[in-house]
Amino acid sequence: MNSMAPTKDLLADWQPRHAQLFGHHTIKLQHRLAETGLFTREALGRLIERCPRDHYGILSMGLDKTRSEKIHGEIGDCSGLEVIEAIEKGRMWLNIRRVMDFDPEYRTLLDRVFAEFEARVPGLKTSKRNIGVLVSSPNAQVYYHADIQGQSLWQISGAKRVFLYPATDVFIPPSSIEKILLRETDEDVLYKPWFDEYASVIDLTPGEMLTWPLYAPHRVENHDCLNISVTMEHWTKEIWNAYAVHYGNGVMRRTLKVGNPSTRTTGLGVYPKAASAFAWKKLGRETQGEVVKTRGFRVDPTSPHGVEFYR
């Protein structure tokens, strides 16, 4: 770990009640990730330069929050600091995925965070942990979507507004979860402006983190400043059961034409659905996700908006 690593806990203001809320309710906490020295502009510049091509995605985002407008781009020959400079004056999101796969310091950090969670939440056992880094432009947005694993968002610098919606059939129908799990679509879900009337709206500032219930839809709007954030993901037995049930239901809809299968994540019904999910994967029926065939721009720090769009 970096020599600047804090000796205190990374979770700064954990309370006993959070053990009951974790995974079931939205929790906002203070953290000390910035004290590790792993998220300064210089450190992230070096991280970008080390990042393998298949571990990052950079997107140009549209202004309309009701429909997803994404253009995939590439970094090209820019240095890491030049990439950050370009993002700061553009309208982009850089997502450095699975950082722990190519940098051991971030893996150590990831393990330390979940060791703290597991020490505080009785019975919590996590697996398939993941850490990613987000560098995003002033006023950029993330469209309405849902994640398939336990998720947390850690703010390092800048500020953003997070809109969190109830994880109910109104805001994310089971059929939408199934399409995400079967990779028939990405994480985006149908959004209607009136959903905002039922959202929890939370401003996230440096040193704050947020975690929320599984499958809860959310979207994000950056404030007028460069944002550096960290995402962490994890799986548990309960999350795996939910995955197996929804995945199995999706297979049943597509093979047996079952109209409204149960979404219960406990009991004996979980096992045949898990088996059908495994069989579907083994047969290669799952649509492969995150295949980007066309890139529409290149990062250009000399451009007024940080990008050069291809013709």
C-alpha cells in the first residue's frame, strides 16, 4: 500500500445501525480513500497510462436525460494527465474497469475496504470484488440504469447528484432485470421524468460514499466541476440467489414461454433456476456484452471540448 495510507479505518463514521441497513437500504458514509494517495491527479494519470485497452471505456454523453446518447471513444496517444485535462473541459466519462487486475495497490485497497465491511456486518461474506475509477466532466451525466451486483460509489473530488429510485416493478420491471442479466441490453432501463418525484436525491461530495439496495435504479448528474470517483462491486450468496432467479426466469420466458415466473430468492425454487442459468450459459445462448465495434472520437486535449470526432 502507498506510504500515505491512513492508519485509521477507511470507513470513517460507521454506526452499529449500518450493519442492519447494509445491502437493504441506502447508506451514506464518510471515508478516507483520498488519504491513500492513490487518487491524486498525478496518480490517476499514471494509472491511465498503465491501463490495458480492454480495461477502460470512454464515452461522450448527450444532454437529454430521457434517452441514452453515448458515443464510444479512445484515448489514443495522450498521456494520462492530458486525458484528465481533456475530460475536464469536455462532456465525457472515463471508466477504468477492474483496476485490481493490473495494479496490486488498488487490490490491497479493495480487500481492506471489504475486510472492514465484513468485520462490521455479522455474517457478511463477499466475493468477486471489483474496483473501478471514474473520471468525468463537469455537468456530465450517467443515464438511468441498474447494476447486477452489490454496488457502492465513493467520491474523491468534485461533486455529483445521485438520484436513487425504489427497486420495485414500477421503476425496474423483472423483464428489464432479465434483459440486463442475459446481456440483451446494457444496464440502461426505461426512464420517465415523473420517476424523479419518487427518487431519493443525494449530493455526494469529497470524502463521502453511497451504497444502495440491489437492483435499485439510479442516475447521476455531475455538478459543474471535474469529478473523480471510485466504484466498488461485490457478490454475496443473497446476490447470487437473486441473479440465479432472475436469470432463470429470463430463460423460462424465452424457452417455456412462462408469462410471470416467481422472483422469490429463497426456497427450493432457486435451484432449478440456477441450473437453467448455468445451462443457458454453457450453450452459449447469452448475448455477449461490452463489444464496441465503432469508436466515434479520440481524446484531444488541444480541442476546446477535449475531443476530436471522427467523420
